[in-house]
Amino acid sequence: MLKILLADDHQLVRNGIKIFLESEEDFEVIGEAKNGNEAIKKNEELEPEVVLLDISMPEKNGLEAVPEILSAKNKPKIVMLSMYLDEQYINSCMEAGVHGYIHKGADKEELISGVKKVMDGVSFYSKEVRDVMVNNYITSLKKKKQQLTQPKINLTKRELEIVKLIMKGYTSNQIAEELFISNRTVDTHRANLMQKLEVKNSIELINKVTEENLLNN
């Protein structure tokens, strides 16, 4: 019998998931928790093999509870159950070391299949989560390809000097004094930089220089 601990702050949600899980002959929900602290405590007391954790819970959320549960002596498998399909949440859970991430919109068969695969040592992500991961990966590849095909921006030595001073908050007058050049020359360099970097103001210029890592090129 596979022993499962279920943590979610909504009683109705826990009831529904429990019914799904215990429809499988070899699954038994041996405990329930309504927040992260309770999940940590019940994991220590009951020593389940699998912990199903909601992310958004009071006191301590599921993600915050992961490290303590993973370090417990029973070393359970952790599967996150969440409505969130945000890349940040998914990545944070993966980095925390969870074994699976199942969207609450998944059907009973996918939930049961996910728990079984995790117990077999295979990381599991429900279809909705996989779709997000694939789309984000494709977007990342397209962005990298676009960056590779874009012409490299080369700044002159003088332009780099001026950019560094702009990033320090220097005004045109202060830049002119620092570099022993005229205000008009500074303004000309500023205009050239704006055109070359395709920006409209100093804030956009600083952001572009940082994004493109131009000071280290």
C-alpha cells in the first residue's frame, strides 16, 4: 500500500483529491494538512512515501516546506499540486528538488499516473505544465537565435567612456568637464549612442547597455 500525505488549505479540494487517489487500490491517504507547517509535522509523524503539496497555503507555503520535508528521515517523493502555470513557480519547484508538478486541472488518470511514475523514480509534469515548459523553451531558443542573427553593436572608446559616466549619473556638463571636451561634443556622442542603440532616453540607454553586456564586449 502506497502511503500518501495530502497538503492543501481547502478542505473540499483535499476531499476531491483523496477520492481520486483512493480509487486506486494500492493508494492510501494516511494524513492531511492545511498548511506548510502542518505538512512538515505530519510528514515526520506519519512518514508517508509521497507528499502531495499545494503551493499556496497559509503560515508556510508548499514551496517553503519542501526543503524540510526532503531532508526528513523518510525521504518522501514530493509532488506539487497547483493551479499556477507560471514559469517562475515551475522553475522554483524544480530547483527546490521536487519530483513532480501536477496542475489541479489534471484528470484522475493523470494524477494517479504521475504519482506512480514519481515512485518509479521518474520526474512527472502534467500536460498543462509540460506545455508551459515547452513553450518557454521554444521562446528562449527563438530569442537566442534572434540575438545571434542581430548585428553586433560596437561602441567606440569615447562612446564607452561616455556611457560609463552616464551610468554613474553624470550630466552632459559633468561629462564634458571629466573628459575635457565640449558640451556640444558630448551631445553629439549622446545622439549617436541613442541612434546606434535604438533608444530614446538615458534610462533606455543604460538598460540596453546592460542587457547587451556592451561594457564587457
